[in-house]
Amino acid sequence: MFDQFLFKKIDNAQLVVFRVFYGLLVSAECYGAIFTGWVRRTLVEPQFTFSFIGFEWLQPLPGHGMYIYFTLMGTLGLLIALGYKYRFSAFAFALLWTGVYLMQKTSYNNHYYLLMLLAYIMAFLPAHKDASLDAKLNPKIRSHSMFNWVRWVIILQLFIVYTYASIAKLYGDWLDFSIIEILMQSKKEFWLIGDFLQLKWVHKIVAFFGILFDLLIVPALLWKRTRKAAFVLAIFFHLFNSIVFQIGIFPYLSLAFIVFFFEPQTIRNLFLKTKNITLDSSVSIPKTKGLILSVLSIYFIIQLVLPIRHHFFQDDVLWTEEGHRMSWRMMLRTRTGNIQYRIVNTSNGVTTHIDLDDYLTSKQKSRVACYPDFAWQFAQHLKKEYAKNGEDIQVFVKNKVKVNNGIYAEFIDPETDLASVPWKHFAHNEWILPSPTE
């Protein structure tokens, strides 16, 4: 029964059309990153780049290298949309995007993580079997069908993202609308809608609609009776996010995913207009069935477990940030803080206070002041810089942090030498002091 569901052949129009949207959108993201100055600000100008811990070796290319890098990714996006050398183009983009994701986290965004996951998923899917240059150049690969599991991989990934995003909003600062108020304050100067976004009743609607939309959108799109209404709400929701929060291609990528929820024939009639095709709706169990099911099972177990890992850490993730990334905790908090670095030469005891302006951009300074891994990484960087001159140092900080409308409180133990302690990925770092609520 399960095999018949997963390995039944269905129309591949949804996947083929999504491939085109996906390729065009990632191309726009990459070219746009160059033209808006994101690449320059994030990867070219900083003296030091905060990569994911463990990937410090992955640094931006020198000179104009990162502009070439993003131009190449944008071009790969166009090749994906055209379906030319699809496997190579899709895998190459996935690898290059992973590089960008891991080499910098100053501008971390959950959407970048989703795009990385999607890039690998799309690279494995047969999205080039129709309406592609590959199929035109090699008609033997042309097909109008795909296995049913292909469609459900995308749907299940979306369900996980939206469901965890909804559950994460069920906490005090979201339910009392205070975080919404903070987020909207930064939009006060928006033309035409700035004052409107400051209204209390608007905050309430945004809060409750955000929870319900994330929780119900996938089931509503799957059910035929509610599909059209859900589609209209999705357009409003994602366009609102695009205009107000300016989060790149993600709202439009989210709308592109909706092709997987409408009937394949509807999608084919709208976008492909293919005539006189014969669809294969048989059940065909491939020899690689065991491998396919094993890979998918492992992947989705990881996707289900990773977002809840913070529950196994000491203290609140809103305070410690441990387990926050890669867990679909979107727009849940704002952090402000201040930090002072003091280094002590171990040979002569001389103390020096560090001027962060000598090392970091303004955005990097704000991250160092608020996030423990940034503070730790910068301490490691200082130790290496001084070691080049033959000096062995200890690094101490005085650091206070405020989350949302909370109070400023000491965040990092001022007696801990951050240059000598290891970073724990899957356990609490004891030098992070307890939250004020604790």
C-alpha cells in the first residue's frame, strides 16, 4: 500500500514548472546580492568574516572573487530554469550556495538555510525531463511523469518549516504582541503604511494570523475545498512580508511552491500547454527503492529533530541562542547589547582594551555584542592575531544583553577566558550566564 502510494507515476508538470520558477528566483537572488551591495557589505569589505564554527577555513575569495562567485551562481540559476545540463547546474549551485551559507553568518537568515536544503533536493529530482533544453537535445530522457514521492518530499519539507514556525510563535512576547510592536517600530518611516503598521489592532492581527497561517496553510492547500481561499491568503501573506520585511526571494519562492498543491493538469494547462501527451499512471517499484526510502527517512528524521534540539539545552533559547539556527524560529526576537574586550598578556600581565572599530564592521559589532558564538569566535580571532607576533593572551569580556523588551543583564561570565574554552555545539556553554528570568 505504502509502496503503491510512493511509487505511483503522476504528471510531472508541477515539478517542471517549479524548476523554472526556482531557477529564475535563485538567479535574481544572486545577481541582486551584487547590485544591492549585499556582497560588498557582507563578504568583501569586512576584514574578518564570521563563518559557522568548524568552517573557519571557508573564507570569502579575495579581490573581486566574490562578485565572480555570485555571478556564477546567478548564471547557474538561469541554466536550471532552462533545464540545461541540469544535474551539473543544480548540484553546482547547491555546493556554491552551501559555501556562502557556511562562510558567513553575520547576515544569517532561515530562508538561506531553506534555500540550501531545497538546492540539494532539486538537484536529485528529475525536474529536467520536460520543457528543458536537456530534453530537447536528448529526446530519450523526455518524460511527462514522475514518482509520487517526488511531490510529497517538497510538501513534507514545507509542512515541517511552517509547522515549526507556528509552534515557535506560541510564547509570551508573541502572544502579548510586544515583539510585533518592536518589529513594526522599525517600519515607522515606510511610505504610506508606516503609521498604519503602528496600530495596536494591526499588531494583534499580524500575531494571530502569523500563527494560524503557518499552522494551517499546508493542510488548507492540500484540501480541494479550501485550496483557492488558501491561495489568495498566501498571496496576501507573502506579499505583505515582502513589502514590510523585505526578505528577498523567499515570499515569491513560497508562492512558487503552491504549484505542487494544484492539480497537475491545471498547472500543465496554465504554463506548459502540452498537447496530445500520454501519461503513465502505473506503479513501478525501482531497484533503488531501499536506498530512496533510507535516504528520505534519515533526511526527514534530521529535519524533525534538529529544530527541537534547544529543548535539551540548559536555559531558554531566546536568551542563550543555543539551538536557534536551523530551527525555523523566524522573527521571534530582537537582541541589543554592549561588550568590552580586555586582553591580558600571559607573559607580563599587561592588559589592553580592544577597540572593535579596528576589526569589525558596525553590523559585526552588533552581532558580537549580542550572540555568544560571535563573541567566542572573535576571542579566538584575537588570540590568533596576537600569536602571529609571538604573544600568548587571555581574552575576557564585559557583556550585557537585552532580549525584546526585557532588561539588560550580564550575558557572558567576565571571569572566563573565551580564548581558551572550547565551543560546544550540542550542549550548553557554561560561560553563558543564566537568563534574568532564571
